[in-house]
Amino acid sequence: MKDPKGTGTSQSAKPTLWLAFSVFSAAFGSSFLFGYNIGVMNAPQNIIGLWIRRTKCISNGGTPEPDDGTGEALWCRKLNEQDEAEMFVKNVELNTLWAMINAFIPGGAILGAVASSFIVGRFGPKRSMIMNNTLALLSAILTSLAMTAGSVEMLIIGRFFAGVNSGISAGVTPTYLNEISPPSLRGAIGSVHQLSIVTAIWVSQILGLPSILGTSELWPILLGLAAVPAVYQLVTLPICPDSPKYLYFNRQDREGAEQAIKKLQGSTNVATEIALIKEEYDKVKDEPKVTIGDLFSDPFLRRILFITLMMMIFQNFSGIDAVMFYSTAIFRSAGLTGDTALYATIGVGAVNVTMTTIALFLVERAGRRLLMLIGFSGMVLFLISLTISLLLFKSGNPGAEFPNTANTYAGAAYASMVSVFSYVILFASGPVR
């Protein structure tokens, strides 16, 4: 079907095998890996925490379990079930180490995100993703061998590299997906990035169950599995078409751009698509580059900068990272014991994936602004509810069993779980858009 001017193909292009293959390679190798690194430490928190205690005990010259241990009681004493549940609270240094292990993901991501603009401009989105896998593999090697080497530092450094990899992926992968997509499929394909992230968080939480890989012997394999998406992308992405826009804009390769569009859209007549790219190129090629100073001096750009900054600040300070990294600990604080807290975390992941999928269709009807306003407002209410519920439960003589009928505020445990699930529903429906 021709476009109205008869110059090329219709805007309602159909997906081709090359397009599907390229989207999967980019999403699985980058977006999925991003989400996997976010969620992988959640479920096995206590297992890895016990390993850190044992490692610190030995490094301090003590003898750890199975006996009561010799050396510093803080690191070497054998813990019962109740002590294990509270070891991060009672051991400040252990809690600090765990915070660093998790904090180096967003910390490294800041560096990666800042560098992503230069990297994608210099090498293009496709080559940038391929090179980024070096960091992913280095991270997987360090984190999976940390137990063998008896080095907590290896785990921390490995998580830092995972963070840098995630930051680069956050900037590069959506760019590639957007630029290889036909206009009629751009919205749907663009959503694959976020859907892959939340799916990976859920998958990592499931794999972290004690019945699968969340054990004292197998958790290094759980972390090492992060290499699988990276290896897959290293093998498959080099044969995928490059971004037509990058080929035309940065390399002035019109013929290469045409060949890429033909592969991605399955059409021999790509005049319309090339004309659109050329029109955009002609508009921007002679325009002066926007500097950092321009963002503050120009009233129009300053307003856009303010809106963008506020949206990113609100989203990232909304507390979602705390839920994704610490939901198991939150549920344990609410009174859930044993594997119950882990299964509650799996439930959070399932809700996140489901609502993200629903929101893909909801956003077209309700609009992003309304969903964000509803989402942020509701999240504030449920965070307040969660805080109050946890404080009430703790003040009511919490016991070792769930539900603890002896606790005056036993119902607060259920209220805290409802608050977490509702919070995730609202975040996935609005602010994440």
C-alpha cells in the first residue's frame, strides 16, 4: 500500500523477522540484563549476608560456623533463625556493606548514563551495545567468583560494573529500538525496553528462591547467569541491521541506511523512509549545537529542562528502588517468616510485569499526564500507609510466627503487604511511563 503522495511505502509497516530478531537481541541482551541486575540480590539477601559474615570472620582471624565460632562474636557467632532475620539490623557494618552492594548499581548507572550520549554519538547504538557487553561479562565474572575468592570487594566492584553497564543500556537501547522501528510500530517496540526490565526483575526473583538457585552453594551461579544475555547479544547483534538514522546522520551512508530499512521493513521501496530521515537531517545539520549553558539561558529550553528534571527526580526518589532491592526485607519486617517473604516478593514482581503490560494499552487511552498524577498521588498515600503499618506492627510485640495472633497490631502486617502491592501497581501504571 502506497503513502498518499505515492512516493513510498505505507506508514503501517508490518514486522519482519529481521526486525523481531533485532528487537529481541537488543532487549534481551541489554534491557533484560538491566532488570536482572536490579532484582537478583533481593531474594538471596540472607544467604549472601551469611556468606559475608563468614568471609569477614575468616579475614579477621576467627573461626566461623558450624561451631559457635571463635573470634569476633559479631561475625563468627552461629545465628539462629531469629538472629538471621535481624542480622542486618544488629550488625551496622554488615548492613553498610549490603547497602554498598546495592547502591553501586544506581551509582555506576549515573556514570554510564552520562557517558552514553558520547558513546552512542561516537560509535552508534548498535556498536555501543556490543562494546557495553564487556562490562556485563566483567561484572558476571567478578560477582560469580567472589565466593570462591572469599572477597566481598569483588562482589562490590562487580556490582559497580553492572551499574555502569545498566546506565549505558538505559541510554543506548531505547535509542536503537526507536531508530530501527517503522513509525507505525515505534510506540509498541519502544515499550519493549521497560517490559523487558520488569520481566527480568521477576525472573531473577524466581531464580533466587531457595528451591532453585538461592542457596549457600548456588548463589554464585545465580549472579553468573547475568553473562547469558551478554553472550547472546555478542553473538546475535553483530548480524543485525544498524540504525538507519545513525548510518545516514553520522556516516553519511545513504545506501547503507536504505539496505537497513529494507531488511527491517521487508520492502524494496524505501523512498518515503529515506525522505523522512533526510528531511530531519537537513533541519538539524546546520543548527548550532545546544550547550549546557543554553539549557539555562534559553527560557523555552529552561522550562523543558525543569519539567524533565522534576519527572526524573520524582520517579527516582519515589522509593521504587528500595522496593525492588529490599522488598524481601520489608516483608520480613512486616512479620513474614521463612520463604513466605520470598514468595511475597515474587508476587510483587508478577504484579509489576502485569501492570506494566496493561499500562502499555492504558496510556494510549488515558494519557501519560493523568496516569502520572494518579500514580504519584497514590504512591505517596501507600508509602505513608506502609510506614505506619510497619511501626504499628513493631510496637505490638512482633513474634517469630506469621500471623502472630499475640501481636496487638497483627493486622498491620497485612496492611503493610497491601501497601507494597498497591504502591507497585500505581508505579507501574503511571510514573514508569
